[in-house]
Amino acid sequence: MKALKNISSLLLIFLTTVLLLSCEKNDKDLEYGDPKILIPQSLTSGSNLNYFVPKGLDSASRNYIIDVKNNQVNILLGVYRSGKVKDEAYSVNISTRPDTVTTLIANNILTNTVLLPEGLYKLPSSVAVPDGKNAASFYLSINSTLLKANYSGKRVALAVAASNASRYSLNAVNNKVIVIIDVNALKL
């Protein structure tokens, strides 16, 4: 009887171990999706690539920062890799597309808007996302004094694009964004 009890206990332990080892991973732990790199701000207005500045209710939710000390308006932008895959490092080049804004203005899609001139802003030439992360942020920095002096009462726009991804592929639509800045609303 004691031997039968021991065999039953061992069999129960064995079956429990087999059962636990045979369990599949939870769906939340599985890799899924086709990893694509995009500029997340291109999704904020829904049906187009427009990213309106200013936006947000307070300093915690605004999409810009006024740096009084350095005389800059820093507009928050970023790159993001979609899909649930291992977070490996990647980088992308960042550039502008003035022809995109010029075409939108010429076709009256952007009204009371001018192209943000090249000498007025700074933008990194590339953005690197380290291992263990799927996103990184960067700034479009604009000289606030020149912006206010030359463009009060207007909107300025700049098309910013990501290209040449070192890993993964780019989202064909959302790898660019059109930043539209209402100069008066910034209250410089």
C-alpha cells in the first residue's frame, strides 16, 4: 500500500511537470507584426500626415518646448518601430522635403502657410535607437526670435522624413510628417 502511494505521488509529480513544460507561451509573449519604422507624429491628425503645433493642454502634454535661454522653439518628433519583435538597435536618416510643402501650398491645401526656410531651423541628420528600445525622440529646433519677427500672423510648415533604415523597413506612408506651426498660437 505504501509502495502504491509512493508510485502515485511520483506519477502525479511527473504528470504535473510534463503538463507545465508542455504549456505554450501566452499570446502576449509571442512576436507578431511586420516591424516597420515610422514617425508617430504622422498619425496624430488621423487621415493625413499633418502635425499641428502647438497642441496640448499643459507643459506635460504640449508637443513643443520653448527654450528661452537658447532662443529656440523645440518641436517634439520621433521615430518608432512597430510590431512586437526583439528590440534591436537601428538608425534612420532624417531630412526635409521642401517640395512637398511647396506643392501643398500651390494646390491651396495649406492656406495662409509658408515654407519654413532652411536657415531658421535645426534638425538632426540621423536618429539612433539603441538595443532594448523601439523608439527615440528628437527635436525640430527653430529660432524663436526670427520666427516671431518674420512670420507673425502666419503658419509655417516643414515636411520631415525618415529614410535609409539600418534595420527593419520603413512604413511607406508614415515615414514622413508635415509639421504645421501656428506662429501666433505659440505666444512667443
